[in-house]
Amino acid sequence: MLNDAAPLLSVVPSGAADTKPTVLSVSVEDHLYHPLQQTLAPSALELKKGEVVSIIGPSGCGKSTFLRIAAGLIEASSGKTSSTADRTAILFQEHRLLPWKSLLNNISFGLQGQKLSKFQRMKKARAVAYAMGFTEDDLIKYPSELSGGMRQRGALARALAVEPDLLFLDEPFSALDIGRRRDLYRLVLHEVDKKQCSVLMVTHDVTEALALSDRVLVMAPDPGHFAKEYEVPLARSERTRQNLLELEASLLADDRIAQLFNMSNWEQLV
Amino acid sequence: MIHHMLSTLMSKLWSGWGTLAGVFLIFALWQVGFETFGSLVLPAPLEALSRLVDLVALPSGLEYILITAKRAFAGFLLASAFGIFFGLIAGWSNTLSLLCKPFITVALGVPPIAWIVLALLWFGGDDGTPIFTVFISTIPLIFAGALQGVRMREKELDEMAQSFHVPLVQRFWQVQAPQIVSYLFPAWATALGLSWKVVVMAELLSSTRGIGAGLAEARVNIDTASTMAWIVVVVGLLLVIEGTLLNPVKDYVEGWKHAE
């Protein structure tokens, strides 16, 4: 079992990019799912402009709950969330497209939260859809007529259509094959580079977290708390499959982390 | 596009053809019944149909049909309005759904025939009795359909809409209403059929005008041909309503389910 009292370990000391403004700051003191069950212990997070931060952890450790609190979908039993972002969007694990709307109407759906005319919404949705590689034919299809990868890409288009300053990703890539996954990675990272969008991502895939993030937070369960913060030492453009494997190895070299993922002696595949 | 329209037209024609074939099969079995048991039990279909033509040709015949239709629709529309309204609220509020439960149990448990007796005492022999009986026997179905629709909706979609700060009115019409309708619609269709049956029963016992009254008259005269003619009217009208009202509405609200 993990020792809760162990100090936070940071492989690389932070401090380089501290000049950027903070977009999101979450500090949960306590969160109870129901009166007798504590889901989250004190856990805090700050997200800077244009920064990508991942929370990894085993299933059921409370990382999705933390993301929901950060996104303002639920309120922590006690704690504070403050955000300077004008527009936020969430990409969920499931695509959550409305089955009774065509793809184009689904993409424009989220824009109803803004003061735009229907014509402007449609124009914007269409532009985003084309930028993300959808064809005119795809736009009139219902979600049931699209492949799994296209549905999730449609959900990403709906999220990016609102031009978010702050994007939350709740394991949205977990059901996709490696090729589709990389397409979506690139689309998200393009948004980060181009518009300085900040991203908070939850995933259980260590490699995915290392590939995309500036910082990785490891969450341990019972109740959920951050056990480790890891700053990814390579610039995003320098990351390759090979050196990510080495980073993963160095992260899992920490016994507590390896235990968390049931990955002690992790070179052994079966 | 043209291919799509053609295939919809073909499937419409095909389903109409199926209905027609079913109707003719029923007439054929009816003819067999007539030849086996004699005209006192079952009149010849042709005789009943010619009686039907006679009945409709009379000014009172057409009037009876219109009166019955008016009563059935009045009761049904009232039940729809109240049933959907309270069903939605009960779906959103646990307190109200607990409060409504005994009312629904009572409305379901009391046999329609007992309602007719009560309604006769309350409303007399006029339109009130059949309208009330239709209302009270269909409202539990519609209420339950709306309630289930609200209860069974996917909370994830609400959460998604919330995350985009979509205003409440749009959230209701675009996210919740389509899900509610998919539960409500079957209940609504059943209630429409039921209202048609109940109105005739209520009229038979309480009214001097309407299809039910026509049936009561035929019973007094031991006139099986007229009885069957009225039955053909009731069933025929139900088929027409289904084809011209229910099915188009169903195609409209559930069109997205049949996208191939």
C-alpha cells in the first residue's frame, strides 16, 4: 500500500515557466461522494495559460471527480475553484453527441451557450468541421451513421468550436485505436500551440500523459490525493516513441507509482 | 436523395399494402363465420357494409360519428395536457412523484365501468360522462409515459449541455424532449386507441347520441348487421387515425432512429 505520509517527489524541479498567468486554480479540502465515503483528500492544482497538465491514476482513484470539480460540473464538499477562462469545454470519455441531431447540428450545439445568431453558429461550426477533416457528406449524418473515431472527433469539434481557453479532457481517447488517437492528439495540441489553450487531462494511460503534457500529476486512491508531480523534461516536439518509453520507465522506477498501477516488475508483460 | 425518397415511398406503400391485406383477411374470416354460424350470430360482411352505407347516409349517422369523435378527442387531449404536465413535473421532483402515485393507482385500479356510473351521477347524460371517462382511463398511461421519459433520460447528455452553458429552455427542447418523447409516444398511441374504445362503452351506457348509443339501439333491436356496421366504423376510424395522424407524427419524431 502507498504511504500517504511520504513527501511529494518531483523529478525535475519546477520554476522555469512561472511567468505565465494562472488560468485555473483548484483546491479541494475534502470531497464526500456520500456522507460516509470520502472520495478526495486535500488536493490542489494550478494550471497556467497554454499549459497541458495530466492527472493519471488507477481506475476509481477519484481523478474524474477532481476533473468534474475543476470544470465546475460539481462542487467539492469543501474547497475552492477559481478560473479566469472565458470559455471552457469538456471532452468526455463517451462522445455524448445527441443521437437525434446531425453532426453539424451537434457541433454547433455547444455554441448556444454564447450570444451568437443561428447563422453565425452554423458558419462557425462548419468552419471547425472542415478544419477537422469532415466532408460535406459527413455533416448531415446522424451519430449512429458515423464510426467510433469520427464520433469522438465530432465531439472534439463541438468542444473546439467554442474556442475554449480551458479544455478539460476526461479520458476521451481511451476507446480509439492508435491512429485515430494520434489524429486527435494533434488536433488538441494544435489548439494549444495556436491559441494558448490550457488543458487539464485525466487518463489512465501513462504514455499518453507523458506524450501530451507539460506536467503529470499522479493520483493515489482511498481517498484520492496527488502522490507525485512529474514535470516532463523534454519539449513536446522532441518526444518520440523511444524516449517516451524511457520516461515511462523512469516514472515507474518509483516503487510507489509502480505499485499504484500494479506494475511492479513491469518489464514482464504477462 | 431521390433514391432515399423512392425507398421511403416504397416502404410506405408496402406497409399500406400489409394493412390492406390484414383487413381483407379479417373480412374473409368473418365470411367463414357467417357461413358456419348463420346470420343471427354473424351477419354477412356485405350486408353489414351495405347497412354501414345506409347508416352514414342518414344525417343522424354522420352526426353520431362526429359526436363520438369529438368526445374521444376532448377526453384524450385533456388527458394528454394534464398527464404530460404532471408527468414531467413528477419526473423532475421526487416529492411530487410520491404524491401522485396513489392517484395513479386509484385511476388504474377503478374499473372504467365504475367511473361511468360515477360520471353519470356527476355529469348526467350529456357529453361530460364520456369525456370524463376517457380522461380518467387514459391519463395514467400518459402520465406514466412522461414520467418514465424524464426518469430514464441519460444524465450524461444533461451534463454535456450544462458544460457548454446551454440555456435551460434549449436544454429541455433539444436534449430532454427527444428522450421523453421516445417513452411518451408509445404510451400516447395506446391511450389514443383506448380512448376510442372507452368512449363507445361510456356512450352505450350513458348517452342517447353517438356511436355507443347507435350500438345500444342495435342491441335493443337484436340487429346484428347494425352492430357489426358500427364496429366496422369504430375500427375503420381507428385505422384512419393511425395512418393519417399517428404514423406521420411517429416518423417525424423518431426519424433519427431509422437512419441507416
